[in-house]
Amino acid sequence: MKQPHPFCINVFMRFIAFDLETTGTVPGVDQIVEIGAVRFIDGQPEAIFATLIDPLRPIPPGASAVNGISDDMVKGKPLIDTILPAFAEFCGEDVLVAHNAPFDSQFLIADIKKHETTAPRGVILDSLPIARKVFPGLPNYKLGTLVQHLKIPTSNFHRAEEDATYLGHMFSQMMKRISIGGQAPQVGNLIALTGKPELRFPQIVRQPKQMDFFGGL
């Protein structure tokens, strides 16, 4: 039997849905306060990576009002530079899915570059433009609207682990809708559906520091 090309994997079978909570909306300026990632296999959550992160600065009241995360909740939690390698290890080369992926990705990219850490190696799919094509005619394409439309059971929104879980269920249902003969679309076709170039995290190789041969003189 001919083996499929590695790029032609069945993303419905295995992918990681991820979501962030932040102190604001400007990558590189505002900080990540929570990461949630859920690995889905055969449409069901199989593993979770979730943690609060200490941003080393007060969380603005407006952000806390949205996500319910307070300064007391993040005080003493791990820092982003210690979390990113663990996040990269969890994700590996799996396909990644985020809703409005450029927003979440740019926050992570800013910290990956700043701290020169390892990063997930899989392609990143944006579920937002795909949902617009799969479910035309909805009043909007917020995650909550899509989850309600699909009658996915929910509790709280705007917490990273919960939103990543809802996203994974929503994305799995989208894949079922556009599958042919039980086979989900190839990754390349899903990228084409987004109408955007392929998105991945940078893979940074830390350069050794040059020695000072003059002894600081």
C-alpha cells in the first residue's frame, strides 16, 4: 500500500487546539498570563497542557474583567521563559489550531524570540476563516457563537484550557462537515481555505556567546 506523504496527514485524527489569556492586545508589549492546549485524537481530548503564568506586572482591570484572572492568581506562578520549552515539548510536530491564530501566535512568537526558546514545530491553522466558509450566514464567528451553533456543552469562556477544549470540539465538527468518504481534508487544503500563507513558529538556534579575549580591558 502506498504511504501518504507526511504533509497529507488526517488532521481530524490528531491535532492540538490552543488558546491564550493575556494582559492586553499588543504582542511584545502585553504579556501572556495563561496557556491552554488540548491534544485531540479521533475528535476527543486526550491530553492537556494548561498553566497560569506570572507576567511580573499588574494585570489591568479590563483584562481581569474578561478572563477573571487576578494578580493573586498568577503571583508566584512560572515565568513564560520556563513554560515555553514545556509547551514546545507537549506540542511536538502536531498540527496546531487556534481561533484567530495570528493573534495568539504573535504573542508566543514575541516571547519565543525574546527568550530564544524552543517552539512547537507543527503548522498552525486558523479556525476563524475556515469557520466562515464552513458555516456561512452566522451573525458573527466568535468562538462562543460557533460553539452555541453546534450545541457544544459549555461552562466558562475566556479561560485558556476551557476555550481550547471548546475549540477542539468545534474544529473536529468542522472537519466532519468537510470530510469526504470519512477522510478529513489535507493540511495544505485547510491552509488554502484560510486564504493566508502557511503559519509556523520560528525555530531558533541559540548562538553561543562570543568569548572576550581581551579580558574586558
